[in-house]
Amino acid sequence: MKIIYALTTEKSVSMIEKDNKLTFIVEKTATKKDIAQEVKKSYGEGVTNVRMINAFNGNKKAIVKFQRKGAASDVASKLKLI
């Protein structure tokens, strides 16, 4: 599994409702394609875009935008984030 956990900062939670995006902490070797495939397989939702960010603390973040409107909220509720 390339996804380690979903990030629950104030900014990431606001992106769920506002932008239909979820933020995950991922393995350092993960690629955009890996994350898109894993999200589709694990949560059954299509992905429009994946942005990767290397954080200063050494973590790698993936910001995933979903195709279906409201999909980020549905996945977040499955993960018990909101």
C-alpha cells in the first residue's frame, strides 16, 4: 500500500467540502499513477488529478481530486475523518 494515512489538518478538511479533494500522506516512492490506482481500487471512486508535495518534515503528501461531486466527503466519512 502506497497510502499511509489521510491527513486531517484544518486546511485539508476544508478542501474536502470546498474543492472535492482529500490529502494523504504517502510513501516516498509513490507516484501519481500509483496513488490514483490505489484510490480507485480501495475506495471505488474515479480520480481527476493527483498533486504530489514533498513536505519539510520528510513526508510526501498526495492531494487527490475526485471526479464525482461529493466523492471526497463520501470517502472521508468512510475513513471517519468527518
